[in-house]
Amino acid sequence: MKNTRGSVIMPEGFTEEMEFLSSVFSSIQKDSGILIMGENLALGGTVPVIRLYLLKRFDLYWYVQDELEAFAFTNSVSAYNFLRDLPEMSALDLLIKMNKTPENSATKVNS
């Protein structure tokens, strides 16, 4: 996968199970970023899931380091709203989303 900051090297079979949604790069830690992948996002599909992965840069390439978090949603609209809001979300808002409660539209998924 290419982006404006270089190529992302994904593990074999990674994109067969999930689809690429976005990537976000830190303005503070220049060698870190987040890869955002999705599963079951088609309307009317089973439980939509958005997974966040830590990206680390080595030389000219970005590598998937580890899965940070996975969120399940009741429907695709909620998943896409979360994806839209994620880059501007405060750390506090993200921590609240990570806390599995009935009030949250996102539910943490154990990987």
C-alpha cells in the first residue's frame, strides 16, 4: 500500500480478511502511525469491526508492528461515523470508546 509518507508493508494475507480504510501519522513521533482496517463493513452485513494497528517506520517503509485495538459496531453507519471522527478524536474520547459500556456505539473486541 502506498501513501504520501512511503509504502506500508502488510503481513501476508492481511488484506484478504480485511479492507484498508485509512492511515494516520503522528506529527510528534515521525516514525509512528496508525493503520485502520475494517471487516464486515457492507450494509446489512454481520458485526462490523474496525481494527487499529501500530505502524513503525524503518528506512523507507512502514511495517505493521502490533494490533492496538479492535472495535465492533451494531451497524456499518456507526462504524463509518467512528472512522470519520477518529483522526480528530481527543485521547479522552478514545479512552471512553475503549471502555465497553452500553452507552458507547463501539464495543471493544478481544483479538
